[in-house]
Amino acid sequence: MQMSGNTILITGGTSGIGRSLAEAFHDLGTQVIITGRREALLAEVTAARPGMVGIPLDVNNRSSISSLREKVISTHPQINVLIANAGISRSEDVTADPWNLSAAEEMIQTNILGTLRVAAAFLPLLKRSLNPVFMATTSNLAFIPQADYPTYCATKAFLHSWLQSLRHQLRTTPVQVLELSPPYVQTELTGKDQASDPRAMPLDDYVAEVMQLLSTENHPNGEVLAERGSERRWAEREGRYDAVFAAMNSISRH
């Protein structure tokens, strides 16, 4: 992926990994457009970064996605990079009686269908641009699940598989398809405690490593994988799946 001369759209760009990536690319002089549901937070982030653009977006609302597409075509028709990063995580207790499916349904809507809707809206634009990249955020939990986050892990496993097929289908187009697969990182994805959990990778360290991997094109098979995430990624291949699963699920956190 080229690191300059891009126009980048990042969904879920007002917090966590999305915001940090937006700021890192902005520091390179890149035109960055971020989206999110909270307009006040969009205003706060972009006010601190002159030139960065914020546009409201609800990935579960088709008209919101259509509106975003029309605004981008009107103001930034040169868009060539889309980072589909919007996602949510909820723990679930499937032993509860009754088991409430609302959290699972919300994650499927946002993490899976939200990503697919954004891809459908913007891939036609990327195909016509220079040096186009489509990147979606999955998780190391796509490879070995954290059992108290069953649906979240499954949504990321879905995206991992889907991205492989997308990459294959787009192989004769100029669009580079990448998968960003974070380990457990200090964000507020699962709540405020995660942001200070010493077991989680510091956010700045993670994003710095991602930017290095992107700049050196060190992402075999399209997977942008931090060194800290390699254990889970290759556990099954190396015959360590059961041991890693047991170790992960002997505690309540990632």
C-alpha cells in the first residue's frame, strides 16, 4: 500500500484503532475522512486535525450509507482507500434462561452487514481510482474464540473468510484487499477497563506497527498481522489450538 497521495475513508474513525489510524495517516499529509454515529465526537476529532473531514454514518442504515457515498463523490471523488473499521463487541451468556439474542443480532448487523453494505457502496468507486485499497478490521479472535464473546468472534471469523473470497474475486482488478487483524489492544471496545488492561497491547504501539507493516507491504496473503497476534493465527497449523484455546478461556478477558 502506498502511504502518500491517498484519500482515505475510515468507518468507525472516532475512537480506538480507527481514530488512531486516521491520525497516523493524517500525520503523513494524507486526506482522511472519518465517519461515526456521534456527531459531537466527529467534530471533536476533526477540530484537532485541520483538514480531516468528519461525516456522520450509521452502517446499519442504508440511507445513511447512500448519503455518505453521495457526499464523498461530490467532495472527494478521488477516494482510493476504504478502511471498514466500524464494529462493536458484547459479551454473552448463552446459559441464561432465557438467552437474549439482542446483543448477537446487533453485532451481526454492525460487524458483518455493516461492512458488506459499505463495501457494496464504495467498491465501484475504488475500482476506478488509482492505487485502490479495501481493508477491513477483523480480530485475532477470528482464529481462536474467546468463549464469553461467541458472536463477536464469529462475526470476525466470517469477515476473515469473506475477505479471502473478495480478494480472489478482485484479483484481476487493481483493488488490493487487506485484512487488519488486531490482537487484544488497549481501546474501549469492550469497556473502559480494556483501555488500561496491562495484558492488552498499547494502542500507539499497535498502530505504529500497523503503519510499518503497510509501508513495507509486509502483509502476506493480504493479512496485516502484528507480531503479538501470530500465536493465535498459526496455533491450529502448529498443533497448539487446544492448548491456546484452553489458556485463553481459563480467564474472562482476551
